[in-house]
Amino acid sequence: MTSASQVPRLLALVPYLQAHPDADLEQTAAVFHVPARQLVADLNVLWFCGLPGGMPGDLIEVDMDALAEGRIRLENAEFLSRPLRLSVEEAMSLIVALGALEDMADADLAPAVASARAKLEAVFGAGDRVGVTVQAGEEGVREALADALTRGVAVRLTYHGAARGSTTRPVVDPAGLATRDGYGYLTAWSRERGGWRTYRLDRVSEVVATGEPAGEHGTPPPLASGWLDGRPDAAEVAVDVTPPGRWIVEYHPTLAVEERPDGVTRVRFLVADPAWLRRLLLRLGPAVVGVDPPEAARSAIQAARDALSGEG
């Protein structure tokens, strides 16, 4: 049993029990195609479910004495029989999420997403008060990637990497499209590097299907705030900065941020590309007062020395 299967069952179980008061345990288990012991486990979970607040009057009540005799009786669960009523905050969250999804959706899905968003905006009067901007790349790029994902074929990308300042044309097996921090991303298996890579869609200018079937590479790493955790080439680096350099906390995913009494901020990153770290350190300049491990800063130090000697 997993939460993915239990949650939908619980959402269906409560209305069923409200429509069948004093239900028989064995018969109800048969209706939901689970053993009676699993249904008892579900009912034990319901003890901790209810309305926000978590006080005794907010939670669903299960008559455990009746359950011991094979009968199921619920109380204080009437809210699940009423239509869902969204708060303004919940509605705005959905509108923002639908806006991000609309920018990433393919031609078949986008109209349905736009319709759902428009209906919510009309009901809650969102109008121009809510805006979503996702750097999702060109529509043609997204459509080509969506088609490759559907057909299960490899593609050749024309990719403009900001870290190295160069254009590459990797052949990859696409695995999924997603958004994070306002950007659209492709997760794909790089045939050249033999590992999972993530490509920003606004840096992809062309997608060409190779006609070759995409290989099986297992489950790709999730794209979340800690997506670099799944990268075997990612290393943890700590950078100590003075106040002028603290802006990096707002612009880059971090593992931890430590504010020191002397005004120095220690920021821990996962770094998968040394060139990216070198560019960041050079941009920070004198705001950097320490790097751990020290060797992570060597290429930036050398680049700065080369620049100074060139000026001389």
C-alpha cells in the first residue's frame, strides 16, 4: 500500500460511508477491493484528517468500539460531502500554476488549460492582478520536444550554454519537460556524456529528431529545488561573501545560508559545472572572502591574474 493509492481511496471512502451509515466492514472492504485489515488501516488514518486547525472538533471521528464489532460509523465528516469551496489564496495559487502550465503545454493541452484559468479568473476577479512569466523557449522547440517524447525518439539539440559561452549540438534521449523558478527545462539522457542532463528551453534554438529510438535509462532525477542532488558530478561548495555579494542567495538555489556575526554570509551550493562557479566568483569579485574547498576557486583566481597581466 502506498499513499498514492490510499489517498484517492480515502477521498472516495468518506462520501461512501456517509451514504451508508453503520456500514459492514467486510462488505465495504469488498466494495473497495481491499482486505478488511487495509480498510481498518485507512480508518486509522482518517483519525488525523479534517479541517485546518487540527483541533478535536476539526478532525473526522471514527467509532472504534463499533469498528471492533465489524461496523463503520463516521462523525464530523460532513464537509467532504459539500462542493469544494476555494479560498482566495487557493484560487490565486491555482491561477498562477495554470499560467505556468499554459506556457509549457503542447497545442492539444493549452486550450483546456487556458479555459480553466479563464474561468477561475472570472469567478475570483483576478484579471490583470495575476501575471505569470515562464522562460519556456520557442513554441516550435516545445512542440518538437513534446513530439519526440510521444514517439520515444532521440533528438539533436542546438544548445547555447551560458556557463561555457559556447554552442553545442548534443544528441539526447528526452525524458520530460518541467518548470522551475520561472524557467522551462528538458530533462534528457546525454549520449555523449552518458548521464542525465538538464537543458534550459530558452537556450535551445533547434530540435531535430534523429529517427533513432530513445534508450531506457531508468528514472531521471526529479527537477526540484534540490535537483542537483541526483547529479553524480555535483559537488558542494561554500562561498563566503560580504554584504555586497549577498544577492546570490536570491538568484541561485542553495543548500544552506549562514549569517555570521561579522557580517559575512556563508552560502553553500551544489556545483555541477566548474565554469559556472568560475564565472560567479569573477562576477562577485572582492565580495568573496573565502571559498571551501579552496581548490574550487583556483580557475577563477587564475582567470583574474591572466586578466590583470593582460591589462599590464
